[in-house]
Amino acid sequence: MEANRWVVLTAVAPVAWGANYYVTHAYLPADTPLYGAALRALPAGAVLLALARKRPRGAWWGRSAVLGLLNVSVFFVLVYAASQLLPTSVASTVMAVSPLAMMLIAWALVAERPGVPHLAGAVLGLTGVALMLLTGEAGVSGTGVVASVAAMLVSAFGHILAKRWSADVDVLASTAWQLTAGGLLLLPVAAAVEGPPPALSPSALLAFAYVSLVATALAFTVWFAGLRHLPAATVGLLGLLNPVTGVLLGVLVAGEALTLRQLAGLALVLCGVLLGRPARADRRRHAPRIPGPGRRAPTRPTEPRPSVGSPRPERE
């Protein structure tokens, strides 16, 4: 039951990211990607810092910079480049390989070996995304594909690295540190490349509020919390809900028709996500070991001490 609650909570992140594509494309300026990434990360980091009220200590100064560079600075810019150079269908299909990449990286970095159901779910999910989105009508940019693949690999590695490093710190605090670090790393680059910050309309300000507070602060916090409590394979497969959200928003908001091919792809993706549900062994392994009410934590057996004045046993 506890694992199912974490699955539902973690699923908030890919749903928010799926809606983020529509908001970004419809309301945010397209010619300032570096400022767009910085304005997405810094307010989110500031809000989480105010809530966590903790500063990095010791090794976490360097870790925050590394995770901020991977999960925020580089990732946000690569995603923007891929979205500009590729049709959304192609970029989303490339990103659908992310669950498989996360499984393999988690196997190497945190010794989480993916099971057969997880691998089958990754294959089903990738097939379903391809059915939903690939029509063969649009041209493909080689540079865009490289950017999309790089974004997928950078995010998969960065997320598993965060899982490996964050076991001893608060999730809210570690998320705040890497968002703040990533945004600060982007600011001087944005100023050097794009000049002064862009003027934002009221609709763009509202869009940035959603992108920063919901699709970044909230989404990244629940995503990293899910990585702490669930197997990486389960969390990666939940990421397939991202393109599903994009397709459903196209139907509900833009009035697009949902074809039989897309319905079949949607069914395959949902089957892949269901296959990623943690097994009982995974739930026991990732659940915190806390003694129940009325029970004492197990203690190591100790040898009885001899009473005062009693002879000590002779050693052979």
C-alpha cells in the first residue's frame, strides 16, 4: 500500500512535464532558451530553499553543483534545442528510451538489477509512444536527434546519481540546492549569449509561474522522492506518462482527433507502466525499517555477565 502511494505521487511529475510542453510552446518566448531555463529553475529553487531552510554542508556543495549542471543547466538547454529542431513526436519518442537507460544506469550505480517485467514494460512503453506519435510525415534533423539523445542520457544519469547521493539528506533540500545551482550556472551564460533579460507579458509571467512552481519545484521534488522510495525502473516507467499527457492535452485543449493507432499506443504505454509496479521484494527492500508500535528494534544478543564474586569461566 505504501509503495502504491509513492507511485501515484511520483506520477504527478511526468503529468506536469507533459503539460509543460504545451505551456512553453504556447506562451513562452522562443528566442531566449537560456533565460527561459534560468527563469524556470531559480524561482523554483528559491521557493524550495525557503521551505527547506537548509544549506548544503560538506560534500553537498560540490554535489549540488554537479547535479544542478546535469539535471538543470545542461538538460533544460538540450530539451529546448531538441524541441526547436525536432517535431514533438520524434523528440518524445527519443525520450521514451529514458526508462531503459535509467534501468541500466541504476544497475551500474546503485546495484538495482532490472527485472524481466521492467524490461518488458520499457519495450512496451517505447512501442506505444512510437505508435502514438510517429507518423512519418515530418523530416528529422540529425542535430536535433543528437540533442534529444543527449538530453535523455544526461537526465537518466543525473537522476540516478541524485538517488545514489541523496539517501542521507532531505529530498526538499537536495532538490532546492540543485535547482538553485543549475539556475545560477545558467545566468552568466544567458547574459553573455542572449544579452539583457526578455520583457515578459502577463500571460508569459503566468506561464512561467506554472513552469517554475508546478512543472519544476513540485514535479522535481516528487520525482526525486519517488526515486528514494521506489526502484529506479518503476520511476523510469512512470515517465512514460509524459507523452501520454501531451497527446491527451492535444485532444482536450486543441481539439485534435484521437485515432485508433493512438489508442493502441496509449494502451501499450499504460501496460508498460503497470508492469513497472514494484514487486513485494522491491517494496520490502526500499521501505524504511521502522519497528511497529509496541515492538522493540532487534538488538544483538549479549553474553550474560557473571555476578559479583562468582568465579569466571576458565578458557581452554
